[in-house]
Amino acid sequence: MIRRQRLAAGLGALLAALAAGLAFPAGAVADETTAMAPKVDLVIDVSGSMRAKDIDGQSRMAAAKQAFNEVLDATPEEVQLGIRTLGANYPGDDRKTGCKDTAQLYPVGPLNRTEAKTAVATLTPTGWTPIGPALLKAAGDLQGGEGSKRIVLISDGEDTCAPLDPCEVAREIAAKGIGLTIDTLGLVPNAKMRAQLSCIAEATGGTYTSVEHTDELTDRVNQLVDRAADPVVVPVATEGTAECAKAPTLKSGLYTDREEFGQERWYRVDVKPGQELRAAVSVAADRAVSPDYGVLLRAVTVHDREIVRGEAAGTGRTDVISTGLRYPKADSDDENAPAETVCLQVTHSFAAAAGVKATPGLPLELTVDVVDGPSDASDVASFGLGRGWWLLGALIVAGFLAGLVWGWLSRWRVAVWRTN
């Protein structure tokens, strides 16, 4: 009897252990899924100007509510969505108080459509337009997790709470390297509002859209929410140095950094024999700069001997300038041959316009890819022709033969003419 009881107890303990073993991985998977979930914070302007009735015969606020309800119905299940307001609660004239008027209407997390719609239905155009403070708070709403993070700002006017410039706020958010994108939508925009919302979006790699109809607003917000659910490569924040010896060593991947005016940034990459280094860099002017600028990407040895370079120039027609390079490392018969440390130097010739802040530095995006090289590395490097040497040789031979044939025909025709 005792033996049976012990057997039953042992079997029960085994089943409990198996159940616990199965439960923990499930919880771990759930936690990992939550951590990787994309997050979106919809930031809506509820200032007094949203009462204006100039969008399809209804007020701007009514158009925004209608668009939000349709967006909430179409939001993908995997997206964690929240809603933040600005100017929704304080109706008074005290500027200091009005510029603090931003609140989380619906917390960022798994979406309950009924609760979110109920919260949106309570909105009434009220107060000021504190865009800068709202963006700072929205960035805090999206903290944590490793999935994509996106703020969608909808406003019908420029910020009324300077000197906290919302464009500077966006640059500070981008400089943190947390992979947060801000997209902006302007309702019935004017030139000043368009310039400010465009600046906010450009500072974080987002987009600006002008909206004058309800269906345009719905479609655009839906696109941005859906885009958050798409898999994206989030750049890894790194910090280059003023010299190669102290530079961070990078592997294949996408990196983001900031480079101030007149500064140079150094990075290191290890390239083994038989591998090829491919690198590209983009520098964006997220503020007013002087025309005529360029960017230079150099690959040099640790002894500062230049290997290869890429450079590009701009004349003010674009805010982003890019260049790249390739360096194939010849293969070696020695299986234990060490990797070569290649130093990448990034410099640009952007100059700040008068009165423009120099910090934080301009956003820099660096792509590094180390792959297996061609069978003959020198073939790719030769005068930039690569395997085009075969074609060049064939053309030379064809030209030589054509010249011989043409010369023979010419002499034959002259001989015939003399005979006649």
C-alpha cells in the first residue's frame, strides 16, 4: 500500500514538473511576442481651432473622430495602439497651463476597440496647441519593447507653446537612437504649419501629408498604422569617434549616429581574406543649411593608407546625400590568416545657416555588409571595371579584326580601280 502511494506521488510530481516545463516556454514565447509587438501612438490636436467646419461640410474634429473610428476597426491585431491628446482639457487663457495640456486618452497596448472608440467620442475642441510637450510625452508612451515605434501626429495648426520648438524636440528624440518615427498630417494646412510639420517628420525619417478630406485622413492614418506592423530593420545606435584607434568595431548591419558640423566620425570593420566589404552612408540635413555640400566615405588601413573612397556632392535640391564603396580582400592560402581591420571615415561639408543650432549633429545612417568576395578579388578592383575586362578585351579584338578586313577591302578596291 505504501509502495503504491509513493508511486502515485512520484507520478504526480512528474506530471507537475512536465506541466511546469511546458508552461514556462509558453510564457516566454508570449513575453517575446509582446516585446516585439509594433507600437503606435496617435497624437490628436483637440485645440479650439478644430471646431472649424471646412472638411467635407463638417468640423475638423468630427472628421478626425470619423477617421479614428474607421482606423480602430482596421488596426491589425499585432499592433499595440494608444491615443494621446493635446489641447483637450484646458479652456483658459493662461499660457503656462495651456502648454502642459496633453494627456493619454487611451494607453498604448493591446487594442480594445470599444473602449478606444468610447474615449474618442468624448473629445471636444478646447484649448492650446502644445505639440512639443505632446511629442515628448508620446515618446515616453512608446518606451520599452524591441518592435517598431511610430507616432502619428494629426494637427490643424502650428505649435503655440514656443520656445519649446517641436522640430527641436523631434531632433532630440531622433538623437536618442531608439528607432522612433514621427509621421505628421496637416488638416487644411497653411504654409507655416506645413513647414513645421514637415520639419518634425523629416527629423525622424517620417512623412508629412496634407489632408483636406475625411477619406484622405482615414486612408493615410490606416496606411501608417499598417506600416508599423510591417517588419522593418531598426538601425542600431552607435557612436563613432574622432580617430580610428578608438572607434567601435561594427559587423554587418544598419547603424545610426549623429555628426556635428565640421566633425569626422570613425568606425572599424574586420575583413577576412576572401571577403568583400560593402559600405554606404547617408547624411540628412534636418535643419536649414547652406547650399553646396558633400559627403565623403573613406576606407583606410590602420596606418592611414587610403584603400578606396566614395564621395557625392549636393547643391541644395535634396536634404539627403549618400555615397558608398566596395573593398574586396584577396583570398589567402593560409587558413589561419588574420582579418584586416579597415577604418571607415565619414566626413561631410554641410554648413549651418545663420542662427541655426549646431547640436545635436546631423543624422547619419551607415550600412555595413561583409560578404564572401569574388573568386579573384583583384578582378573587381581593377580600375573599377571588374569582370568588364572580358568585354573590353573582346571589343579590342573585334575592332582589330574589323580594321584588318576593312584595310584589305580598301586595297582590293584600289587595285581594281587601277586595273580598269
